[in-house]
Amino acid sequence: MLMRRVARIGAYRPQGVTGSPPFPLPDEDEFTLAATAVERAWSGERGEPGPVEVHLLGEFPAVADWGFAALLGRAANVTRHSGEAAELTNTLRAVEEGEGGPALLVAVELPGTKPKKSARTPARAGGAVAFRLDTTEEPHPFTLPKMAVDRTAVATALKVGEGARELPGSVVLVGDWEQGTEAGLAVRENPPRERVEVDTRAVSEGAYVPHPRYLENLPSRWRFLAEACQACQGTTFPARGVCRRCGRRDALTTVSLPYDGGRVVAVTTVGKGGQPTEFDAQVESQGPYDVALVELARGIRVTLQVTNAPAGTLHVGDRVNTMLRRLFPMEGEWRYGRKAVPASTGTASKLPS
């Protein structure tokens, strides 16, 4: 009988400070934490046809209802659950016994900032964990450890496996399977839109991007999809449906650029007064930030805001990885995109196109 089994586990803990517990940076939220864990769990995806089931445990913003489809590049059926540890176990077992294609079980919780019981009890560290389940006829090799039911799903899941305790950046492999690819599917046309508390009087939106155009650009901006021309061997990024070198439209194939290991070819620090108006609030509250020109592949460069590092600490020649983070509020909702992260602070595995 076909069942699902846990094939891979990806985990991510926010990196706002060193020590215990780390807390999320201002550009991190439950969705970005989960997105990084999902990228790690989904790396090497086998390419089973059809949509993926996504089961969410914890408090997620509205973007999660459509954001995982954009992140994976395929249709996603999203179901929300509570965030208790018992619910994690029950949901995992139910997903294992279900029929259909691949599934994801994603648990997330922002870290606590106060001790739970006393000053001697450290504040509970949060984060995100993603379980990747594939269909198989083989016996199930994975057992979730027994934990107190009053613990959260993330606290439980972070205990899974020796590697999962070595956060951030750890990935636990359970079982072997062949690597494959899957053609990306379009994001649904009218996804739910999250409303956030934003003082629109302070946001002039000088670089205004309409919401439909924002969604249209997600494959390139979230997943680094480019177009390779079979006629002239040129590569166009962001993808435009036409080769920027020869103008052909009928010889294009979609290719994936690497998320990690990009080389910084130029970097500048943006201080107060030099930032686009969308970043006014960030500069006022956090000070200057760096913007880097990063070469993802030979001849392919992208401009990225730098995060996880103080301004002025990144230099030409440094290697950076990328992670999905919050950019700025626009039209009453958060916009998300990839940012450069110094390679020494962790990686996000590449999703297949």
C-alpha cells in the first residue's frame, strides 16, 4: 500500500543575536522563518506530479495561504492547524496515512522573550521546522519522540535527530531518494492579501509596484528563475518572455539560478536621506543598511539588500547566500523578496524549478 514517509527535515532558527535564545530580525516573521525551513526540506525534490499538501501548525500571516505555492513553484493546498505538540504528532500520522503526492508539515513559532517559569529558566527558543513527506511502499522509518503535550510543535520538532539540535542551518536526512525536478506552476491569480498596521502617511511609495506586477515577478524574485536562449546561448534575468540578447521568444527554456554562493562585485552603504521612501521607517529605526550587487552565475547579477550583518561589514569578493525576508509595506501589506546574507551565517538550500 502506498503511504507517505518523512524523507527530509529542514529547520531554521532566527539569527537576530548570538546566545540563547536568538530572536527574529525586523525583516523576519513566521512566514519567512517557515520559508527558509521549507527550502531546506524541499531541496532535491523528486518531481512527483500534482499539487503538494501543506499543513501549517502555528500562527502564520495571511501570505502563507498562497506564498508556499509561489515559493515551491507549484500548486499547493494549504491547511492550518493549532500549534500544540500533540497536534504535530496527530497531523504527521494523518498525513503519512493519506493518499496523494508529496506533502509538507510546517511548524513555526516566534521565540519567547521572557523566561517561562523563573529567572533560571531560559526563554524558549522558537523557529521553524518543515517535514517533507514522499509517497513510498517502503516501511516507515521515522519515529517522532515522545514529548510533553504542553510543549509547542516547534519545541518538539527541534528535538528530532542529533542534527536538528545544531541550529541554525541543520538538515536531517531520513532515507535516500533520487533527485529530480518539477515544472513550476503559476501562482493563483487572486491570492488573499494580508493587511498590516502601517501608517500610510509615512509611506510615499515612490517606487510603487502594483500588486499584480509584484505577483508576476515572484518566480524571478523569490526563486531566481531565468530564461536561457537556445538560439544565442544568452541568459535573461529577470525572466521577461523574450531574450535580451537576440530578441527571440520561441527558443527560451527556464533555468534556476543558485540561491547560495553568490559573489559580491559591488557594495554600498545607504544612510539616512539616501534610501528609497519605502525604507524610511527601516532607516529611522535601524540606521544605515548595505546594498550589494551580487553575481549569481557568470554574467548574471542582481541587486540585493543585505541583512544579518551590520552596515559596512560586507566587502567586494565576499560570498553571500540569500533568504526570503520582508522588504517593506506597500498598499497596506508586506512585500517579500530575497536578501543577501553573509555566507558565514547560514545557507538556504536551492529549490528546484
